[in-house]
Amino acid sequence: MSKLRFFLSLLLLLLLSLLFLFASCSRGVMRSGRYIQLQALDSIANLSKEFDVSTDAIVRANKNAKWEIGEWVFIPQKGGILPLIYGGEDDLPGSFFDGPMLWPVPSSYRITSLYNEGRGTHSHDGIDVASPPGNYVVAAEEGTISFSGNDPDGYGDYLIIKHNSGVSTLYGHLLKKTVNFGQRVSRGEVIALVGNTGRSTGPHLHFEVRKDGRALDPLSYLKK
């Protein structure tokens, strides 16, 4: 009889956990997608057909857009990753990422690819943060610029900062760097602008955290 009670208790706990997860996900927001630059014929209706996403979803994702030619707008997409689930309608609040390291793109919290996301034979060593090109990229922690280079078939223009803790951070697909190799930078200092260089499907920052040559999950350093 005691075994039966134990089994029923475990079953009840499992059911409650599943109900809680379902409720959390039903309130969540998909943040898969990409930024595009509006062309002459890019109406909301045309974009809806081209990317197979509802007009309402496009409008909700761009509440402050003016819909002018040349403007960068975010297109939420069905495929890809459901990066983060939280109970809100807008971008994730900055306080959500009040962790040991500073969030590297102050203007955007749209994560379009997670760490260790499978990509054929290659894993994803960091996270991708979608943002219109030209937005600031800041140092996640104080340190020294230990690398500044270009990888046209991968990271594009990118930087690596070595921090006092022995951890390094990498910032990829940059449009422009505002710091130089060997320069000392402070936490939150602007080091570059978001770009679309290298092997990239749209403007975003690729951000990695490394220790002893091994890539770690950046969210474990960025979240509370």
C-alpha cells in the first residue's frame, strides 16, 4: 500500500509539472526570426505571404515601426528555435538578464539561436541576438581585447575579450569595431556595432563565452 501511495504521489507530481510547463509555454513568445531592410514593395501583406507569417504577428513584433523604405523590421518566423519562454508580449526585460555578465546588445533582447543548437555537423557555440545593423555592442565584462580579426566564411569581423576571471567573450558578425587589439575596455563600454558580416543570415550579434578553449552556454553568465 505504501508503494502504491508513493507511485501515485510521483504521478501527481509529474502531472502538476507538465501542467505548469504547458501554462508557462502558452504565455510565452516565439523569438525566432530575422531583421530585413524594407524595399519598395515590402508591404505588411507582401511580407506576410513571403515569410508565411500572419500580418498580426509582424505588426506586434514592430510596434514602433514607421514602415518606410530602408527601415529595418523584425520578421518572426515559425521555424527554428523557441529560444526563451517567458510571460510577456514584448522583448525580454533587461532585468531578466541581470547576471554576472552584462547583456552585449542593450537595444535588443531577441535571441534567434541558442547555444549548442544543432546545425548539421556543427554545433552552435554561442547565442545569436537579432538587431538592426549599427546598434551598439558593449563589453560584457571588463578586460583586454585579445583578438581583432576577420573570418569571411564564419564570424566575419569579430573581437575577443580576455577577462580577469580567465573567461573570454567573443563578438561576431560586426559591422564596425570601435576598439583596437590590446586595448583595455570596461564593463558596458561600446566596442563595436551590430553587423551582418561573414556567414550570416541577417544582421545580428553572435556572442560566445569561452574558458580553457571550450565554449560554454552564455545564458548561464547572462541570466540571474
